Amino acid sequence: MPKRINNPTLDFLAELADYRILSLSQIAVLRFGSKRSARRRMQELLGAGLVEVLPIRAGREAGRPEKVYGLSVRGYQELDRHGRIPKGIPDSLATGQNLVPQGEHQILLNWGRVHLVLMARNIPRVEVKVLSSNSPLFWLPDEGRSLLSDEVEMGDDAAPQRFCPDAAFTITDTVQAKTVLFLLEVDRGTEPLRGGDPARSEIESKIRRYQEYFHTKRYKRYEKIFEATLNGFRLLFLTTSSSRLSGLCSLVRGNPPSDFIWLTTKERMHLHGISGFIWSRGGRIEGPRESILGNLARDLPHPVFEV
């Protein structure tokens, strides 16, 4: 008879399903405080067949990459048996196997989420709620799409264009009772920044769709989702390098209005935290950097773990 799974284990498996994949360092930040403890626990879960190691490269430094984990089919079955995952969600939308081709994109997205967790832990007056587009917790099985998926009409005769941010989150200042909406796009630098005429690049098209989304106030649908009053939103681009950031900022400046678009790199985020002065507002890369927390800004760098 298989060993009974306790609630803390189920909690962790549900969190892994939400993130889909997690590197050892990310697991250490979220749950254990050290790589040694995280590694020991993951070995136990591997032995129990509840998680699996995925062929995805992760690691911030040169050298041997660290392991990346996803929920196994058996882990999914245990969550389903205990009612810890929504009904109608297949295992392919909860495990990490089908994200292997986009593994580095997902790792970067999850670093953004992990830094939001660090921010909420360290700034008590700040409350954060996060929805990820490929989380099984926010999937609409009857419609075959994420809760975050939406569409905008780009012209009187044009067909609606569907789009989906990588994540949506709110930050609430609980003292001032003010909530701000953020839509996050992770950019791995794989798409051309500019397209030929009349076609535009996918990045340029994204900017246009979000501008229309802002102008038509279709983002107001998130008021019901997050149970908060929202006045506008900020579109965040998290990218991989300074050179890519420079190209993105140039594109954003060339497609006004763009003051609601903020951009940064993973290096800035790891060095100063997502709440630090790391963001180039409106693509103004040479200007002073800003914080998504305004006067609550705080440096919260990536923790340094012993191997």
C-alpha cells in the first residue's frame, strides 16, 4: 500500500503544479531557505515518484546547471484524488513535460513570480496576487484557454485579435487601500523586434494590442478577478540582456503612447529585486530607473545559497 501523503506535501505539489516547473534555487527560495534542504526534499519526492527531473537548463552562473523539477503524472493523480486541482484539467496542463521546449522562458517567468513572493514577505504592507497564463489553476477547460486570455478589436473592419499575457498580478498597498494591476510579458529575445511593412513584428503587435486594451478599458475585467478597483495598468517586459533591453526600449519609444510600459532585465531583477529601482519607464533607458512600488521601493536581491 502506498504511503499516505500528508497535507504539507500536497501543498507543495499543488504549488509545483501552479508554477509548472521550478529550478532547485527557486524551490529553495519558496520553501526551504537553503539548497541543501531543498535538494534533500526533492530527492525524497523523486523516490516517491511524485515529481520528475526535466531536461531544462537552469542556473545563473556558468558551470554545471542545476536541476529543474516538474510534477509527475503520479503527483498529478494524487492532487486530483485529494481534490487539490480543478476538475477537467488533464495531467498535460499540470505537469512540466510539455513545457520543456519553452523551459528557459518558463524559468524566467517563474523568477519574476518568485521575486514577487520575496517582496510580499519582506514588505508587510504590500499584498500580491498572481495569476499565470499556463497554470492549471486558472485554466478554463470548457473554453480551452487561460483565464488571462482576451481579445481586442484593432479596427472597424478587423477581426478581434486574441492575446494572453504571461502573467497578471496586482500589488495592493494595504495602508492606503490602493491596488495596481500589472500585466507581464517575458521576452527571451527570440522574436524580431521589427517587421517589414505592412506586417509588424510580434513584439510590435503586442504593444499595439496592449495600447488598445488600455484605451478601451477592457482591462476592467480584472476588477472582478482580483476583487479590486483598477485604474489603468502597467505592462512589464522582463528580458534577458542589456542589448535586448536597449532594442525593446527603442521600439517602445517609437510606438507612443507608451508611458504605461516598463522594462527591465533579469540581471537587474536578481541584483535589486523586482521592487527595486530597476525599471525603464516608457522605454527611457537613459533616464532614472523607477520602482513598481513607488515610494515603497526596496532592494531585495536574489538570495545567495551555499551549494
